[in-house]
Amino acid sequence: METEEAVLALAALSQSTRLEAFRALVKHEPEGLAAGDLARLLEVPQNTLSAHLSILTRARLVTSERRSRSIVYRANLDEFRNVAVFLLRDCCDGRPEICTPVVESLQPCCPPQRKERTRG
């Protein structure tokens, strides 16, 4: 990820309505939310939300798909991961003790999925 892409993504998330919209979309993965449903959830006029979603889309943090008469928005978790990794990649500068607490703090909310063993 280039610095300009990271700046664009971070700028898109630096406004409260856009941040709340992104967080709501993350919670509704993988189904996504129709624009009208998201506007109601956030209690934001649809035209206002549309402008915010455009900014998030330009930053590649949100994708959209037309389903019948609705546009369904989804969080682009791959791009969000790219931003997070971009921020953390060089933080330890060869000293893992600096980043280890950050990574460990993610474990309670995002535990790794265990693969079920099949008995043969």
C-alpha cells in the first residue's frame, strides 16, 4: 500500500458519520446493507449518506452492488486490513516487543478460527 492510499482511507474514516457507516457495514458482513437501511440505522438523510458512501468508496473501504432496485454496500475488509498492516508494518523497527501488545489486544475480539479435526 502506498502512503497516498493510506492517507485517503484514513481521511475517509476521520469523519464521524463515515466512521459509523463503515463500522455498521463491518457488523453486517458478509450480507451488507442497502443504502436506505443504512441511512435509517444511522438516522442520516439518504442524500447525506450517499455523499459519505461515495467518499468511502473512493477510498476503497466500501463496495457497492445493485440488487434489484437497491444498492447494497459492503465493507471492504481486505482494504481495511491493508491500511492496518500499513500502519503496523514498520512500527516495531525490528523490535517485536513494541507491536506485540497491539497484536495481542486484537485477540479477544478476533480469535483465530480453529480447524476441526476429522477422525479417520
